[in-house]
Amino acid sequence: MKNQNVPIRTCIGCRSKFPQKTLIRFVCSTEKRLQIEELKKLPGRGAYLCKSKECIEKAFKEPKRINTLLHIQLSSSVINEFKQAILDKEVIADG
Ligand SMILES: [Zn+2]
């Protein structure tokens, strides 16, 4: 049996497709702040990521890509800080 109703999204790190609920969604809010979406839906342009260090590192390797993707212009230090926040929050450290 196939469930046709599962929304599928693309991870911006590995560019593979996964069910939306297994991915991390982050958005750029109207105040131009990057935020991880948790239980509540957040408005704004968003992107999806696997809960994997590799994908997160890859996605944020070029801050320009994040800016292009979300139609924003944040400095690399702001973007790197946000990357660290995602890593701290979503990825279980190896010890
Ligand atoms: Zn991925």
C-alpha cells in the first residue's frame, strides 16, 4: 500500500527527496531572521534539510547558496551561526 498523501521535500544538502516530516525545515522570517521550524508552522520562505551533520555542513558551506535559496542577503557569520544552532539542536553529537 502506498500513501500518496505524504508530502515529499528535497534536502538542500544531499538533494535527495524525503517525506517532509523527517526533515528539518528552516525559514527566513519577515524580520530577516533565520529560524528552525518546530511544531508550529512558520511563515516565510523555507528550505529543508536532513537531520544529518553531513547535509547541514554541505548546505551551509556556501552561505551565498542559502541567500539565493531564501532570497535574503545575510552575512556569512550570521549564516554560520545559524548552521551551528541547527547542528546543536538537531544532530546528536558523537560523544
Ligand atoms: Zn540530505
